[in-house]
Amino acid sequence: MSSYVEEVLVADEKIVHLGHISLWSMWHLIALGIITLPIVIGLFFLGQAYVRYKTTELAITSKRVIVKTGFISRSTMEINLNKVESLQVDQAVMGRMFNFGTLTISGTGTTHAPLAGIANPIEFRKTFIGAQDRARAGA
């Protein structure tokens, strides 16, 4: 089973960076799941954390930024690299300690919903800036 990102690549488009949700950002679901596991409801919380982790895809390609969330109901966002005006990173104290944060991608004239709990957000932003510079140089 291939990922959504791999399925939507067009000719001459390559994946530059794959991002994912940090397990640290879901510590509350995991802890609650472990604590309530003896009364079976813990499976619901652990399942919710697992589904969120496995169904959130975040990628920078040579042409665009692709974000996909959801399992049964899918939500996607794809923005061409040359249409992204900024990529904002927000990290609270826990995020700084465990290297996760919220990304907000602003496209030409619009701001998209924040993507919370992304692992290595600074690395994602650095890779994005490099990919955007290469795309502009190639244009």
C-alpha cells in the first residue's frame, strides 16, 4: 500500500523531505490509553493515537508542499513551492524539549490551519527553504 504522497507525484517530481507527527505530541492520548487499558477504553485512546500517527502525511517535494490528514474522512492541502509566502514554526516548552511543534503554512493571500505536533519542525522549515530556493533557481 503506497502513501498518498507517492500516489499524487507528477512527472519529474521527487520527494525532498517527509515529515510526520511526533509521538511526544500525543503523550496525553498514549498515557490515558495505558492507564485505562485495564477497563478496555484504553484501546480507544491508543487506537486514536495510532490512527493519527499513521494517517498524517507531510512532505516537501521538488514542486510543492503536500499535507494529508485523516483516515475515513481525508483532508489534503497542496501548495506549489513558489506560492508559499511563509512557513511559521511555533514551539511551546514541551515542544522545545522534545523537538516537536506547530507549522503554519501561508500561501499567497491565505493562511492555512496549523499543523500541530510535527516532529523536527525546524528541520522541516530548513528543508522547505532549500527546496523553495532550488525551485526558484530552476524557474
